[in-house]
Amino acid sequence: MTDAAGSLRGKLTLAGGMTLFAIGQSLLFIIIAPLTPLTGLDKTQFGLIFGLANIPLIFAAPMWGRLSDSHGRKPVFVIGLAGSAVGTLLVALSLRYGLSAGSSVGLVALLLFMSRAFYSATASAIYPSSQAYMADVTPPEKRAQGMALIGGANSLGSILGPAIGGGLAFMGLLFPMYVTAVIMAAGTIWAMYGLREPAKHMEQQQKSNIKFSDKRLRPYMILWACFFFVFISMQFITPFYIGDKYGFSDPKEMSQVASIALASMAVVITITQGVILQIIKPHPRTLLRLCGPSFAIALLIIAFAPNIYIMIFGYSMIGISFSFATPGINGGASLSVERHEQGAAAGVLAAANTVGPILGPALGPLMYTIAPNAPMLFGVGIFVLLSLYVLTIKVPDYSTAD
């Protein structure tokens, strides 16, 4: 097999694995939220359990990134897929116990926390290893397109997950989660036999020493932390916002409209990153300057949308912003570090993302109690400032990057 053919096969295998992972991830949240009240847990307890269970990701993601630099991209990626399969199964079994007669609410909470924490600690290996792998197999001038391919695959899985969950729900409340675990296990086997260690990584033996305080990565960490904080804050209040503003009273209808809004965002991301940005090849610097203003505009559209159709359009605009942000932030960060630091850098960025899952579930609803538009308007302020801040970020040119 030629190097070009091997590189293409590796990219496709990586994208396939990311799609399978995203299917499981998106299906997981759709199934868990409606089931939680049946276990005796309320919404606040649910948010607290899953918020705290994401804390291990802060420490695990950088560790997996360093391990991918020292021991290889493939084994770390495979471990991540395997861990997500086992973690999903553990969450399903915890819920099964919670649904059984005579179960202890306290024990259910503990089991859900432990199983989700295991999931976070192991599945966090996927993002740094996949981004580092893509950095190894793409030259600097195609780095943004490689990162966009990963983002597009992730969004495709986010679209397919809810469809699979809805189609299988008639078999039982937990059946889709068992199928998810099997899908992830299949992805693990696929990666074991279909993914080859990049030649560039095998050539380098230097040890990476990336830390959270690394000045080269600080701008990109700030950007990702703000993106995910604002988005997840909104994601948690979207069904309530839809009900209060547009007069929906049925929780099922609110969830359906919210699902359509999020699906529109995922469709836009898939098309933009998987197709358009593979043809048009802007520099990460350009993408960085577009992602902030586009997110601010999207939030204004959602905040003042006169009907649900305009609101859904606003969510599709968020998809455009994320389509610019993923290759812009990850591509810019990749160009800013050395070849032997790619995995560690990706791990640090993945850890920065956890600001959203940890703080968003708490602060989003809190701002919503002040005013329904408050989370969106607060986000507009953040992204106006970020748009100005981005102008000060010095993204390396292709000629100076490794």
C-alpha cells in the first residue's frame, strides 16, 4: 500500500470511528434524560451528577494526549473507543438498576456517577489521539481541512444517533443503549484492524512537555472554553425557552422542537466541514476571525426570533460558527506546536472544552431565571469580546509550521 493510500485509509477509518463514537454520545443523552426521573432523581441531581462526572476529563485528556505522543496514536484511539463502549454499558446497567423495584436512589446516583466518570476518563482519549493522528497525516496547509473532517464525522454521528434511538425505542427504554455499546465495540474492532500508526509519528521520538500554562495554546484554550460554556448553557435551557416563548406546554413537543433545532445545527456542520471546507481551503486564521461574529449573530437571532422557524435558523447559524471554530481553533493550535507535541496539545484543548459540561448545566438555568433571553445576550457579549481578542492571536503561517 502506498503512503497516499495508507493516509487516505487512515483518515477514513478515523472518521468512521469518530462517527460511531458520536452516534453513541448523542444517543446517550437522548435516552438518559427522559429515564432519569423514573429512577427517582430530579433534574438538578441529574445535572450535578453528570457535571461532576466530567471532571476526570480535565486530567485524563492531557494524559491521553501525552501517551499518544509517546506510545502511538492508534493504541490510544482504540482505548478511547473501547472505554466508551464499556462506559455506555455501565451507564445502561446503572439505569436498569434504578428502574427496578426497590432500588436505592442514593445508590443509583453513585452508580451513574461512577459509570459516567469511567466513560469520561476513557473516552477522553478519542479526541486528542484523533486530532494528533490527523496532524501527522496532513501537511500544514491542509491541517484545517483535516480537523474539519473530524468535526464533520462527529456531527454526522450526532445526526444519526437520535434517529437510531427513535427507531429502536419500541424495543425497550434501554435497548438503544445496549445497541450503542455494540456499535462502539464494532468501532473498536474496526480501528484495531483498519488504522495504521502514522509514519511521521513513528519517526519522532522526542518527549512532549505541554502544560496548561503553555502560552502557545492559551488563546485556543480560551476560545474553546467560551464556545462550549455558552453553547451548553443554551443547550440546557432550550426546551424551557421554547415552551415559555412559543407557548408549548407538552414536554414531548418541546423536546421535539429542541431536537430539530440541534439537528439543523448538526446538518450544517456536517455539510460545511465534510464537504465545503474540503473544497475551499481557508487558513485557520481566517476561520478564527469568522467564528466569533457568526456565533454572536446566531445568538441574537435566537434571542429575538418571532417564531420557531427563525429560532431554528439561528441554531443552524450556530452550526456555521462551529464549522469555522473546529478547524480554526484546532488547526491553529496544531500549527503552533511542534510535531512531537501534537497529542499533548490536543489533550490540553480537549480539557479546556470541559468548562462547558461542568459550568454550563449550572449557570445556564441560573441566568434563565433572571430573564429567558439572558443566556443568549450574555453569550453575545462574550463573543463580541472574543471577536476582538481573536485579532490579537498570531497564528503561524504554513511555511513556519511543522
